[in-house]
Amino acid sequence: MNNFNQNDNVAPQPENQTNEQFKPQNPQQQFNQGMNMPPPPPQAPNYSYQYYQPQQPQQQPYARAMNIEQPVKLPEKYKPLGAWAYFGYSLLFCIPIVGLILLIVYSFSDKNINRRNFARSYWVAILIVLIVSIVLSIIFGPAFIKYMKDLQNIPSW
């Protein structure tokens, strides 16, 4: 019933290949094949002859293309502001009417992006102070009004 033939499992060998090709190349492999032993572990490479030799720093190719040695000329639009400029603009924005007008002008100006961002951050700080003061007046306002009425009822000498 079983149609299994023992020759069905064996792969056909080409006639030009001989058993000579499959013989071990060195005597150690021949000995290990005869004894059914695993091959010897590979030898560790010998690194004793290699020494570290420092190399001269080389200029990167992109550094030459970009001229990093030369200072970069930024357009006026992107020039950074110094610490004294921020201090001066803070004092300027504190002036009651002139500061408010300059704050509006600098918030929409495109002449210097850093100055524009500083003016916008000043607006954000004003809004935060305004919101905090409104919340605090809602919370503590009634208590303050009651305290002021109590001060009026104190008898004077």
C-alpha cells in the first residue's frame, strides 16, 4: 500500500561532481570527521601589532563649502538683540501712552523678528497680569469692601 520508494528521498547527483570535492581540506578536519568531533574553535586575532596613531584633524568638506571660518552675515531681519536692547525696550514699553503705541507697532513690524517676538511676549505678560488681577479682585474684592466699611465705623478720638 505504501508507494514510498527509498530512492525518492535522495537528491540526484550530477555526474561531473565526485566525492573528491567533499573531502576535508586539512588533516585536522579529516581527523574530526573520522571521530565525529566538532571542529576546533577559531583562533582569536592577534591585535598586539596594532597601535593607535593620532591623525591630524582634517577640515570637513562641508566646512570649506560653507566658509565657517568667515563670520556669517545675517540679514537685518534675523539679527539678535543684545541684553541692553531688551532692557531698553522694557523701559520704553513702560511709558504710558508712547510705550503702548510702540508696543503695537513693534508687535506687527517685520523689520526685526526678535524685536517683534519680544513685543508679542510683552503683550502676553500684560494679559497674564490682567487675568490674574481680575481673578484676585473677584476672590478678595468682597472681603476688601467689607474691611473698608469696617474702617469707616471706627470711632475717632
